[in-house]
Amino acid sequence: MKKIMFSERFGLEQAVLAGTKTMMRRIIPDIEIDWNRRGRVTLPVSGFEHGVLFMDVRSILHDAGICDYSAPAKYQPKYEVGEEVAIAQAYQKFRYPALPGIDWKAITDEVTHSKGWKNKMFVKAEYMPHRIRITGIKAERLQDISEEDCLREGLLTGEQEPRMYGFRLPKGTVLSFLTPREAFAALIDRISRRGTWQSNPWTYAYTFELIK
């Protein structure tokens, strides 16, 4: 089983566990390849077909003086529809749950003395108490996100008019905006890096449901 990490600093892990975040986007970066030590060539994503992002690199490589490469490179989605994925959490965050097939008494030393005790990058997927199931996948440019999908990304929504949309900052305050798109644009720039929204990269957009 695979695992996935959601940002705690901006409240996204909490939103997933609360059931208010049911969508996520994973940016597909441009890649670089070494071609027989003739230098590195950047391959930008140029579109998608049958739900798989691809790069029509033939003309790019031809312009770089590489004429014997014709197959387009592809990025397969990391997750598949119907797949269950464990939500990574540091072991110290939860009491050992009674998961089927796991003898917690037998692995206490392994868990408490591992890097995963404080860092969720190092936890084992099978030990995680919460999971999501992928229900849909689509490929789209980041700025093609709809306002409805922005809300499914776990944004906070104010109850008073004018209604505000935002997300929680690491120190606990909420950064608010007038529209879901403005809020999501600011959020993605903080999760990824400044300028991500403006660069409008290709993404895989996954919908999911919390199952544990």
C-alpha cells in the first residue's frame, strides 16, 4: 500500500480527516534528460490524451540537434481509481489502533524508536489508522480549477456575508479572500512555491473519499 502526506501547517491533513477536503492536485513538473552527455534538455508537459499527460518531445529534441528520438514521454498517475492510500501521520500522534493483522505489542520498540515517531515521512503505510480511496482522476492545467473544486481542496468558508474563503496559517490565524480561486491560488503558492499558480502547470487532480 502507498502512503500520502497532507500539509499540517496549513490545516489540510485536518481537513481530510474531517471530510472537508475531498480533492488534491499533484503538479507535474517539467523534466530534464541527459542525452549521451550532449547536455540536458528540458521537456515541458504539452498536453494529455486518454487521461495520461504526455510531452511531444520530438520537435524539442530535433531543435536541440537530437534527431533519433521519437517516442513521447509520459507521466502515469501515481494513484489509480479505486486504490486505497494510507494517510501518513507521525506515530506519536495517535494511540496504536486495533488494526487487523497488526500485533502492536510486538512492534512497540520498532515504532517508538524509529524516525517515524516524529516524522511522518518514515512511517509504514500498513501502520496508519486512516486511509482514503481514490474515486476519480483528471488531468488539467492548475488555473482550470473550478470554484467548486477549490472548495473541495479543503478551504475554510466563512458563514457571514460577505462570505470569505481561506486557509489556516502555521501560527493559527486564517488568511481570507473574497473568492475560492483567490484563496486556492494563495494556498498552492505556499504549499509548493511562490509563483506556482502563475506558472499554471499541468496537474493530476484526484478526487477521494475518507474510508478510515
